[in-house]
Amino acid sequence: MPMDRGSLSKVINAGRSTAFNVYDIGRRIPAHDPVGKLFRNKTLNETMFFKIMERNETQYHTVSTVQTLMYFPYNLGNVYEGGDSILFDDPGFNRMLRVKTGADSKSEESQVDYVMDLEILEMIYSLPTLDPFLLKSKSEQLDLDDRIHPFYFNISEEDWGRIRSPIRTKIRTLVRRAYMAEEASVSVEKMEQHVSRFLSKIWEAKDIEGIEDFVRSMDIPADRAPELFFAWKAICYYQVQFEDFLPQMKSFFSWLGDDKVAIPVDWVRLMPDDRDRVEYSLLGLRDKVRDTYRSIKLVLGNYEQSYRAFINDNQPRAFKDFLSTADEDYTNLATCLSANVHALNIWSKTIDTYGTRLRYEQFNELFDTLSILFDMRRSAVSSLRVSA
């Protein structure tokens, strides 16, 4: 399916959370690097991936699906010229993938390469956004991190440690509280040994070996525990990110909600149809931003209240309820926050270039781009699967 060229540059430059330019990253990796490029297949290393946010028609603040789209540029010298794209949820995905990449899984060697590439594709597909922290965390959970060059993660060890620290502290505090409730008479040294082991297992989110009692105490099914723990970690990450960006987001919200500054400076010369378009764009974007912000606050508010009830009052019920749906909440939180952060970044660049009072053409360019972040819609009918 061809991609809309008019909006292509806006989609590609929307930001790392929603656009993953595998080709651009891969060409910076030396030819003889021991890790090498992301995929075994040459064509796959010339692709880009986009996350497309879709919302329920009747209740906008509820995320219905997050689509993953693979884009094949026609011209690698100018990726903005257009290209072909495949939705991972298309029922013919595997067939189209073979056609585009020339993959022949009949020989043993090519079959191994094909399966290894599909493991990376499955990982990309499984994530609601492509935030570097999330991509690195998921690759570690799936034991794929040694096969992925650090360039693709785009996160320094210093930033990785800075982000990890408050998340691990929050998880450790709750695990300690849960363990104390079960083993009140245990020594401090033994308790800390158990807490450290629990923290490691929860952080890795691979299996529950050695922490079965903790999993049972949280009232979650053993088979769902790794993904729920991963989702908990992700929610902690997005909580930190939200707090970091909130002051800047409030500046964007203030501008968007103020007719005196958001209305184009050349309003008086606009034709009635153009004025209608401005008003429609403003009202529509305000609704979308407001609803995604409310969704963020709802998820984080429920999490923080349940966490505090457990830590401060030794009341675990609300946290258990939170944890049981953490995988759904984290997807909603990730897409909503990603849209808001990238809207903020695009707005900031626009304001830095043109000032706070935009002309009609500049206003349209900004709002067309922001509408892509909040409201790209495509159909979903199946999921990516490995097939022979």
C-alpha cells in the first residue's frame, strides 16, 4: 500500500517514539562492526517503522489499537519522495514481507536468518511506542540486546542509569513492603537479600523462578506475571518522563487554549472558509490534547494512589487491581504521553522559528503535523506471526 507523500516528511520527523529510522541508524554502523546492523536481510535494514495511534470512535480517551507500519522508501537518497508500506496487522503480512525482502526460507541458512529477523520484528510490533528506554528494556527481556547495536537504542549508559535509578527505587520500596508483610520476623540482612533477588527478577521480567510466593501474593496468574511486571516498569518510566516534561507541556497547553495567541496573526484577511478551518482545527486539537492528558493523569493517578495505599497504609488491594491491568494501562499511557511530548517538541520548534503568533500558512503546517500525531487511522485485522 503506498504511503501518503504529502504527510510523509511530518511522519518521519515526528520523533523517535513514533518513528524508527532503521536505515538512517544502520548506515552509521561500520561495515565490519562485530554486532552489525539490526537485520540479517539487506532490504529490512533499509526500512523505517512507524507507530500509529488509533482511538475508539465513541470514547476518545480510550486507545483501541496501536498499529505498526513498515515503510520501504523508493529512493534511499531522499526518503521523503515516497515508498511502499506494510501494516503488521495485514492478513497477508508474511507474504508481502517475502515479496518486498526477497526472503527465501527454504534453505537452512536463510530460514535461520528469516526467523532471527522475525524475532526483531515481533519485538518492534509488541511495543506501543519506540522510546529508547522501552526498546532497550524489551530487548533485554527477550535476550535480544546482544544482537542489537547500541546505536539503535539511542540512549547513553549515563542516561540509562539516570532513568533506571528512580524506577528501581520505587519497585524496591514496594517489594520490601510486600515482603515485610509476609515475613515480619526475618532479619534485615535476609530481607534485603530477598528484596534484591525479587527486584532483579521483576526488572528482568523473564520468568518468576524463585519469586513464586510474591507472584501469588499479588493475585496475578503466573503466566501473565512477566508481562505485567514489564508493564509496571514501563509505567514507572512514563511517570518519570511525564514529570520531566510537564512544565513545558503546560506552556504548550496554555498557548493552545488562548485564542489571542493561537489564532493566526493575519486572521482579519482570511476568507470565511479559512476561518472555519482554523476554528475547527483549534477545537479539534484542544479536545484531543485534553483527552490524552486526562488519560495520562488517570493512569498515573490510579497507580500512585494504589502504590501509596500499599506503602503507607499496608493496603495492597488497590495495587493488586492496578497490577492486574498494567499491560493495558501502559499501552494507553505510552501512546498518550508520546503524542503529547512530540506535539510539544514540534510546537516548540515552530515557535522558535516563527514566534508565538503564527501566520495562517504556518498555523496550517503546525496543525496538520499535530493531527498526524493524534489521529492517524488505519484498519486492524490480524497480527504478525512466524510462518514457514
